[in-house]
Amino acid sequence: MFKNVVALGLASVVLAAPLAGLAADTKKPYPLKTCVVSGDKLDSMGEPYVYTYKDREIKFCCKSCVKDFKKDTAKYIKKIEEAEKK
């Protein structure tokens, strides 16, 4: 009985692994070369801070810009969507 449970668990992991990869690939890439909040170049303060909002990858020049993004998310998402259309 125990062997069947272990085998079933392993089979689930093996079969689900490719599907997990597909889910990770559904994020929309960030279209700007600047921080959507500050307008600064993404590498102006070191490595960009990457934040996931719903199905989007958002990059900021620094972690502190996330707080401003959360205050008026709709405003910044609109800017990103406009950039995606170009």
C-alpha cells in the first residue's frame, strides 16, 4: 500500500512539472527601460527590483518605488499598457 502511495506521488510530480513551467511563462514581460514610478533608468540604482503584479512582471529602479506603485496601481498599469501598445 505504501509503495503505491509513493509511486502515485512521484508520478504526480513528474507529470505536473511541465505544466508548472507553462504557468511561469504566462507573465507579461516589462516593456519599459525605465522605472514606471520614478522614470529613472532601471539600472540607475543597481539591479532593478522585480515585482509581480497579477500576470505582470514590473521592474522598478529600487524597492521603495513599490510602495508608490501600490498607492496608485491603476495609474502605473495604464502607463505600462500604453508602452505595450507601441
